[in-house]
Amino acid sequence: MIVLGVILLIIGFVTGLSFLWTIGVVLLVIGAVLWIAGALGHAVGGRRHYY
């Protein structure tokens, strides 16, 4: 999810499409939150690890 967010950020920046930039930021933040929650040992979505 983090990688997809970064890709959308780059595409949105290069093409100037603001909705891709916004979606990229949202995916990046959600991916980071899930990654941190998984690293702290919390079960995310019923799974012990989130990949």
C-alpha cells in the first residue's frame, strides 16, 4: 500500500493531476499507520502481521 501510494504521488506530481496526488497521500498514510500498528504487535484486520 505504501509503494502504491508513492507511485501515485509521483504520477500525480509529474502529470499535475491533483486527485492522483490526494489518493497517493491517503494510501501512504493508511499504509504507514497499518505498518506501525503491525510493528507494535497489534493484530491488524484479524492478522498478526500486515504485509
